[in-house]
Amino acid sequence: MSKAVVLVTGGTGLVGQAIKHIIESEPEGSRFGKQPGESWIFASSSEGDLRDPSQSRRLFEKYKPTHVIHLAALVGGLFKNMKYKLTFLRDNILINDNVLHSSYESKVEKLISCLSTCVFPDKVEYPLDERKIHSGAPHESNFGYAHAKRLVDVQNHAYKEEFGCNFTSAIPTNVFGPHDNFDLEDSHVIPGLIHKCYLAKQNNTPFVVAGTGKPLRQFIFSWDLAKLFIWMLREYDDVEPVILSVGEDEEVSIRAVADAIVKAVGFQGDYTFDTKRADGQFRKPASNKKLLSLMGGFEFTPFDQALDITVDWFLKNYESARTGNANIA
């Protein structure tokens, strides 16, 4: 990839900042570090509204990327996804269509878009794998966002078949790490619990976790995910998506997550589970067999170590950490 110009949309969000960290911190000669002749641009929404075709085109004309990692999306928690189904559908369709078409018009050599495991059908046989994306309707709560993300896979195939474009997509499981969204009302489980536990410690109040703590989830540390995106950019050239995840045997219970957060935050107060609150789906495992067979194996950061790094970052950056509402990263 000599003389490559890599544009990362949504470059100031959780995954974009993780890629930036890996590119800047990996030693020379590393499989994941910055290579000679490469330049990386981490674009934010302040540089252009990707829902607007002309602004998208101007961004591509400005940087003239040879490669694109497309992370930008309208994102939000469960409540916003359910309340604003059309907004999540339409805005994400516009963002994705503009980025993909600008990539085609600019003759980008390689484009990787970021999907989500919510693209998978609500009723599906587990474990999830790359062949099951379109085999049934997604869960109603993610209706707009999931359908918009599914369309990226459809468009990737269409661009390849009609124009020969090297477009593909990645499907991460639950991502966490520094630069996450820690807003109590609109975050995912790990950043939400970190913030809640921190406030309980500060205010000397109980730390109460919703549900029984029994459900299991696959969590991937953002720095590990960043390495996998870099690997895909350099070494994976097929249109079919790849699930980026730890193995099914590395599922972690919500109780284990909460225990690890209590330890990392240093919380010593009253810590309980509100078992009257719903648990949600017990487990929804995804297979990483395709990823590991293609890469020849990968060493994931141990969960407790990754959580310690995340909590440490949050505590040191509390004043500037993201606590906003739904936004385009």
C-alpha cells in the first residue's frame, strides 16, 4: 500500500480513535502499524455532512483517498432507535450511499464499511455467521438502523458486479474502549455501567445493575478491532463481510462485567442487581471462524486488561468524555 491515502469517516469516534491509536503506537514493521508512504486522515462530521452528496464529494476531492474505512453513522441507544426509526433508516442510507458512490467516483482502490451484529435476523439459528445476514427480519427495536446497514452489503455486491469495485464490510460484535460514548441514557452496557459505577462512588450511593446479570455477550476491545480493520484493509479482498469478534468461548456475563467494573473503579459501596428489570436476550453468539482461518489466528486482549485500560481512560478524561445524545461521529 505504498503512497496510500486512507480516509477514515467517523474518525473521531470509538473505533476511529482506536485505529488512530494503533497506527501511531505500533512499532515499525508491525502487521498493524503505519507503513512507509501511508497517510491517514481521521475525518469528523465537522468536515462535512455525509448525508449531503455535494459535501461528501468535496471531502473526497479534498483528501483524494486511495482507501476508505467507513465508520460514520447516526448512532444511538435502544430508546432512540425505537423512537426515530425513519431518521435512523434514512440518515444512514444517505450517509452510506454518499460514501460508497463518492468512493466509486473517486476510483478508491478499497473500501471497508462497518456494519453491526444488529443486521442479523431476530429469529436465527446460533451461532451467527456471515451467511445469515439476509435470512430473516432484524429485531424490531433496530428496524431502521439494521436495514440501512444491511443495504451496505447489498450495495457492495452491486458495485462489484457492475463496476468491479473492491468494496466490503466488517461486522463487529459489542465494541468498548477509550473514546466510547458514556452517556447514561444512550450508551451501550459497558460504558454505561462504568459511568454509573463512577457516579455511585463519587456520591456514595448504591451501584445498581439492571437485570440478573446472567446474559452473556461477546465484547471486543476497540484496540483489537482496530487491528482487525487494518488487517482487512491490507490483506482481505473479497466482497463478502467478515465478523470481527472474540470466539464464542469468550462470552462474558453481565455480572462478570459489573464485577470487573467495580474492581477497576475501586467501588466499595452497596452493589446489587435489580432482578425486576428485564434481561433482554440471554445470548446471541457470533462465530469468528472465518476471521481466524483467514488471519491465521489473532491474540485478543484479555477482557479484564481491556476493561482496566477503558476505565483508566474514562477516569482521566471524565471532563471531556462523550456524554452527548445521538450524533454522527
